[in-house]
Amino acid sequence: MTVTDGTDLLVSSLSANGSRTSDQVRDVTARLIRDGKLAVGTRLPTIRELTHRSGLSTRSIVSAWGELRREGLIETNRRGGTVVVNSAAATPSWADRDLLTGSPDYALQPDLARALSAGLRSDHLNHPGREYITSRLHDAVVGDWPFEAASFVAAGGGSEGLLLAVEAAAPPGSVVAVEEPVMPGFLDTLAEVGYRVVGIASDESGARPESFSAALDTDPAVIVLQPEGGYAAGGTLTADRRSELVAIMADTDRGPWIVEDDAVGPLADAQAPSLGEHFPERTVRVRSYCKAFGMDIKTCVIGGSDELINRAIRLRVHGIAANSRILQNALAHLIADPETDTVIETARTRYRNRREALLAELTARGVRARSGPNSLVLWAEVRDETGAQIELARRGIHVGSGARSFVDPLGHGLLRIAVPQLPDDPGAIAELADAVAAVAGAVHREFLD
């Protein structure tokens, strides 16, 4: 195979397009490959050379190259450098894409090196005593918190923070009401702790009033809501729906704690309203940052009721545990950093495009599918959930069980498809939709001879 050099063409195309971000670099390069202008075997410039010739940042190019490798369009090896390996719309290796757990697309997350360096710059580093939330992190989050919180505390990742808040609010054996569908594994953990769980149905406007009212009739110790709709099949909580829920709460003698799960954090298109505006003394919101900034930031923020925050602090090894000041201040840097805002805006756009593309392709094939505007997952209706999962797994496509996200799984028949690592390529999205459509109406039968 003859190897040609595509440096001049790539540099001129990037310049003509005004490319600055990794997303733009990836799109221009992919288009040149699919149009055949960068043919199979064409050698691409080294990262150092492209940085010098184009003025782009190393980080942008590294991120773009990583995405192109994942799509199967380019390949890098030590001796041959980076070359084009497929000029057609590449078929992705589904085994390399996490459509099951919802892991973020790591190429769309900010570089943590600068953030951790900023976290190290503290006059209080290694001082004795505990800072349950550093002043820098407090100042970074308090300005856009959706209600006036009496206290804040930093905890581990979002899942840890959510469970910590629930345990602070409800002793084992009590009733916990949760807005469905919920995060995979959450219901299993609640059952292990010993809670009795009731579900709250939701729609395009948030938790449904009649289901919310019915849940209150079970005398729950805590209600877990998802205002941003991180795992929603419908939508986010609207102001009108919030007013309806507030009226129901005000009309009851029972006053459960309210835990609001903000699983998407900075990736949300817009912040949803909070019941904490009306019930600040019994509400906390748990805001996760791992999906946006990376798992190794290992810090969420819980803000709201002073009593519940103090309970949560005592639950963490009797008040001994506290998050590292370095990680807290690194998170504060990421929240306030304009460059990080640009990275997150790109991720937000790409995730939205991936979600909408798969929804459109499934709908075109007659598959009923739903997902909220901030949702990290897409829900596709199937006749036989287990059978559909098995058939897709045989094709190397691993998706989740919808039943694991509902208190009463009977009658749902849903596949849970994680959004963040869906491909950008329309051909690959169409291939996935074909596969889901092929199994949606099938019934899996087992015979023992």
C-alpha cells in the first residue's frame, strides 16, 4: 500500500474551517476521510507537527485523534505514525463502547492536570483539622444553587453522595419513595440496606402528581426526586409541576425529607427548579460532577438542610471522613474555569446530538423510544426484555435492563441504552438502530431436550 502524506491538505482544511476545538478538528478530519480526500494509507502529521503548523493546542488534537481512533478511521503505531485505515463510515467495535453503565466519553472531559495543580495551591494544604467543604468550593457552588442552602458538604462521587443523603434521612426499615426510572443499581442498594421502596411515576414534566400523592400516603421517611432528569424517560421538572408537588406537600400532615438527585451536574442544558425553594429546612440537593469532569475528581456537593447535612457528616465514619482539600479545590477550579466551560459545552452538544440521532433512527424503524433532554440513557420498548438483551449481546452490543430501574418491573419491557459513548457517525447509529429494531418484537425461547 502506497503511503501518501496528508499534512498540507489537513492543515489547510482546518485553517479554512476556522477549527479551534477538538470537536471541530475531529469533524473536519472525519469529513476528509469519508469524502476520500484523505484516502486509506494516508499518513497524518504528528501531533507536534500539527500543533506547530496549525496553532491548535496539543490537547485539542489528542482528543480529536482519540475519537477518530475509536471510530475506526485512523490508526497509530510507533513506526508508521498515524494513518487513515478506513475511508468509509467505519463500523464501530461495539465491545469498546459502554452502552450499559453510562460511563462518560473520556475524550469529552477536561484535562485534570491543570485542575489538580490549582487544587494544590492552598495556604491550608496539610493543615490539621477537617474541611467538610473548602471555602473555594463553597464559593464556586453557592451562587447557582437552586435554593438558599443552610449548609454544604463535599462527599465522594455522586452515587456515594446520594446514598449518604438517603441514609442520613431514613433509618433502615423505613419507606423510601423514589422517582422512576432510577439509576441502575440504586434500587438494589436500597434493598440491601433494608429499606421498603415505593416508586413515583414521572412524565415529560417531572414526577406525576397522583403518583407523588400516593407515595406520600405510604408515610415515607424520604422522597428522592430527579429534577434534572438524569435517567428520565420523559423530561425535567417544570416550574408548573413543581408548584403542583409543593401544593400536595403543603396539604399533608406528613413532612418527609426531600433528596434531589442532580446526577448530570454541569452537563444539564438548564438547571431545574427545586422544592427546596419552598421547603429549605427539609431538602438537600446532591450535585454530581463525575460525568462532566471525570471519575477521578471523586467529589460531589450536597447542599440544603443544616440538620440533614450534619447527619450526613456524622455518617461518614462518625464525622472523621472528609474529602481531600486538593480534590475539593480542583473541583472549584473546574467549576469556575472558562476553558472547562468550553469543553463541557462541546460534551453537552455531542451527547444531545447522539441521543437525538438514535431516537430519530429508532422512531423511523417503528421502535418506541424515549429519553429526557438531560438524560444519560435512552429507553427503547421491546416485547421480551431479556431476550432482546441476549440477542444484542450475541452481536457484541451490551445494553441494560430497564427492569432494574423500576420498583415494580412488570409490564415495562424496556432496554436501557447509555448515551455518552454512542458514536457520532450516522451510519453507526443506523446500524445500532437496525439491531435494536430487529430484536424489539422478538420473544426469546429456551428449550431443554
